[in-house]
Amino acid sequence: MQRLSAARLGDLLAGDLRAFGGPSTVEPLAGRIRAEQVSIVLRNTPLVMVANVLNATVFVMALWGSPEQTQAILWASGIIVAAAVVGLRARSSFQSVKPRSVSRRTAQNLVRNAFLFGTWWGALPVLFFSGATSAVQVVITCLSAGMIAGGAASFSTIPIAAVAYTLPIFVGSAVAIARVEDAVNLPVAILIVTYATTLFRAVLAHAVEFTQRFILQAEGERAIRRDVLTSLPNRFSFNERLDSAIVNAAQFDQKFALLLFNINNFKNVNDRFGRAIADALLVEAAARLRKATRESDSVARLEGAEFAIIAPSDCRPDQIRSLAKQVTDAMRAPFLIEGRELYCKACVGIAFAPSDGSDANQLLRCVDTALYRATAPGAGPIQFFSAADDEAAARRHALERDLASALANNQLSLAFQPFLDLGSDRIRGFEALLRWRHPTFGSIPPSEFIPIAEETALIHGIGDWAVRTACLAAAQWPCDLRVAVNLSVVQLKNKALLDGILTTLADTGLEPKRLEVEITESVLISNFEDAIALLQSLSFLSVTVALDDFGTGYSSLTYLRKLPLSRLKIDRSFVQDMLLDAGCAAIVRSLIDLAHELRIAVTAEGVETAEQLDYLRRARCDEAQGYLIGEPVQIDDIPALLRGRLVRSEATK
């Protein structure tokens, strides 16, 4: 009970309004409120101290030449010295940076100082009122009333400080009046009590209103800085914390690590299962991220499935790598959401300040570059920024800039790789492969520039050009040859794609059945329903559809059952290992048998040896594609390739 009482007394002296029925606050919000309250007091203190000095001077002048002159000077000197010291300290404190938080002890010291000043003024009527003349009594009364009103105004946001200051003056005034035998004492006493009650209620009401307004403001600021979905700090808050960390690093010669964390396949989850499940995934990911990080780390959600971590302590590379591994390991376990098991792959990019960047923009660019490398195929999920990344970023920026004009400058072209019919040993068509020869960097692989085209939406114009160019070429070939063109996930989201293909077929005069569009499983994962609608429309027009790289993704049998597929392409990774790995061989045979049961033709990719070709023949595969059949050639070389294959075919017969 004694401890509880002491704690409540400490809260009261620290300015807590619960003792007066006001709102309750907890740390650190209470510290921020105290900081604002003390700031207001310090702002008013110099003027209040000037008033103290002037009032003391007026009192000395009123008693000048009286027997109490010396005593009045001594009393006034105490006020003047104390006012000067307190006023100068307050002025110095107010000119410095206002702290975001003030401790309970600081607030308690403020209440103590207010009580000491109030006690000194409360001694004035006790010492001088009873023996003074009527004129001096009027002066003392006016001075006491003025100091009561001024003190209440100065401490209007801290009721306990206002009480500590004004109560001794009220008590001193009451004692002085009681010592004077006069009939007017009772009405004066009643007036003092009424005045005190009214003044305290006004101070309390103002303090409660101030605190409630500050709480609402703090809640509003917190909402602005919080991500609504995950309750983590948002980008606005992250930017503030990053700027603060950079300032501290420069001021105290420290360093910190910045980690950028991303869930790679989040967009696929969102597109396939809907926003509700994707949001639930983010909430769970944020909870795991909190558990995987340290108390000193600042975690924030930036956008989508991208999170940032500011690690200000223990910034050794091995410790930061360990932290990043904890994050990626936390995301590896399946997410159980509405009865579904969702698997996610997390990647982390890491940069250090100030070695990798001394300002926010530079540091963010570095860590973003490191994350981009972590998401690249074949790279590890944790990547530190390195000097080589600057070169890679510069190259990517140049490619992104130049790709926009690549078509106009005739830098893009198509190469054609043949399909071989294993039954007749004749070429049945070609796959159109996009090529880019950059004037500075030379030949750029599609795996590098196609993602750039997709991210910048240039893929729509490039894709339209590729379809038109391929159809124009195929229109010059024998009528039993088809041309296959790859479509990306971004193209399938374009509502104008179907009309563009129809227009191209009409303009080039190519029969629809001679055009084949190839899609990958990633297209279906991210946009399944829309993809079905578009592919069915193409199928109705007799355009054939091939599922490329089958076996490397989810390989869902739903695709084979629901999609209007004409052809299934077995990924080269299975073909290359099928003669060495019994498991790969079994997969190849099973895929061929399954596709045939569904009346879907099969093409095997990556055929490079005669032994592989013979095995595929025995497995009843329909077509083969690879360097053994023919390397990609330019359009002008196709007639010679067809003649050469025809001669070899006739010789075999």
C-alpha cells in the first residue's frame, strides 16, 4: 500500500492528471506530453520572472521610508536573485533544441521550484500585511492576486504545478487576513475560496483539454506513420528513421546496416488467390519479421511485399548476414491461410552506411541494387552491395534507356529455331526468338532485356512487332510450316492483344492455324482466369496454343485440363538429364503419355545429341527442338536450311 501511494504521489507530482479525473497516459506518450508542457512553461518563464522583479520593486517602493523598509528590501532581493537565475536558465533552455521527451524527475523538479516561488510570495502577506497601512495593504493584496493569476496562467497545462505555486500564496493571504480584526474578513475569506476554486477549475479544464488534444494529435501522427494492414511503421516513418540514422552516423562516427527484404512471389499469390489472402499473408509475414529481428532494429513496410530493416547495432557483416538469414528462414515455413499452404521465397539486399552511401538516396539505390541481384535467377537470397553492382546498375539503366529506341533504330531482330517432326523427320515450323544487338554492349540476351521491357511496358510495342514480323516471315514459307511466338504475362494483361493478333493475321494473310502462341506456367499462375479467356478466344480462331517450359513451375494438371492447349513443351532440363537420371526419364515418358491421352502434341526442348533424339523417338515424342536439329537462324537463311534438311531426309529414306 505504501509503495502504491508513493507511486501515485510520484505520478501526481509528475503532472499526471488521473488524480484530478483527467485522461491517463503511459510512457513514452506521457514523456512527450511533459516535454510540451515544460516547453510552454519555459517559453513563459522569462516574462513571468520580469513580472516577479517588477512586483518586488513595486512592493519595496510602497514600503520605502517605513520601519519595514530593510526587511522589504531583503525579501525583494531574494525574489529578484531567484527570478534572474531562473529566467536566464529558462531562456537558455528555450533556445536549445526542444527534447521529444521529458522525464518524470524533470517534471517533479518543476513542481518543486513552483512551490518554492509560491512559498516566498506566500510569506509576503504573512510578514507585512497586518502591520501595514491601508495603502500598503491594498498593494500587497493586488500583488498577491496578480501573482496568483500569473502563476495559474503560467502553469495552466500542469495543474499540480499551478497548485504548488498558488496554494502557498492563498494560505499566506488567508493567514494575514485572519490576523486582522475586521468585519470584512469573512466576506474576504469567502471571496478567496471562491476565487481559488474558480481559478483551479479553469486551470484543470484547460490542462485536460490540452492533454486530450495532444493525445489525439499523437494518435493521428502515429496513424500517419503506421501501415494500416501490418501495423508496422510505413514508408513515411521509415524515411524519418533513415534520415535520423544517417545524421547519428555522421555525428557520432557510427555505421548501420540497411536491409531491403522482399517476398518474390507475392504478386503471383495476389493474382491467383485474391487480395484478402494476399493481405493475410502480409500480416503473417510482418509478424514473423518482428520475431526474426532484434529489439534495436527498426522494421518498416514500404510497399507491396517490400520491407526495410535499419540495424543500428552490431553491424559486422557476419552478424548482419545472420540477421538476414533469420529473416529468410522465417519466411521459408509454409503460410497456413484459410486452409491453404502457401510457400514464399524471400530475398534480402544489404548496404552499409556510410561506406556504401552517406545520404538516403544513395543508400537506397545501393540496397535496391543488391536486392535486385538477390532476385536474379541463380543468385543467393542474401546479397551485399558491392562495387560491381554500380556497373550492373549503370548497364541496366543504359539498357532501359536505349530499349525505348531499339525498334526505331533497327536493333531488334528475330531468329528462328526449327521444330523437327520425329515421325516424318521433316521440319514442321520455327520458333521466333527475339534478339537485340546493342551498339555498345553487343548482343543482349533476352533473359536480360525482356524483364526490362516488361517493367517499362515496352513489351507491348515490342511484342506487337515480333508477332507481325513472325507472321510476315511465315507467310513466305511452305503452307505446312507454322511459326511460334512467345507471349509474356504482361502482354496477356493487355486487352488490345487479341485485336492486335487478328489485325496482324488479316494484314499478313497468314492462316490462323499456322500461328502458335507459347506461354509459360508463370503466366498462368499470375493471371489464370484472364489467360483462359484470351487463349480460348485464340483457339476459336484456330490459333494454336503451346505450354512452354512445362515441369519447371507448379506443373498443375489443371492447366492441361482447362486450357485449350495444342502442344506441350517439355523443358530442356529434363531432356538433358533423361539418359543419366532414371527419374528424369520417367518424367519425360509420363508427360508424353499423359499429353497423348489428352490429345495434346509434345515437343521436347534442348535436344543436343543423337542418343537423346533416339530415346525421344522410342518414347513416341512428336517433335524435337534443339541445337542437334538446328540453331536459331536469320530469316534469310531459312530457305537454305529447309533445302538442306529436305536433302538429308530424302537421303535417309
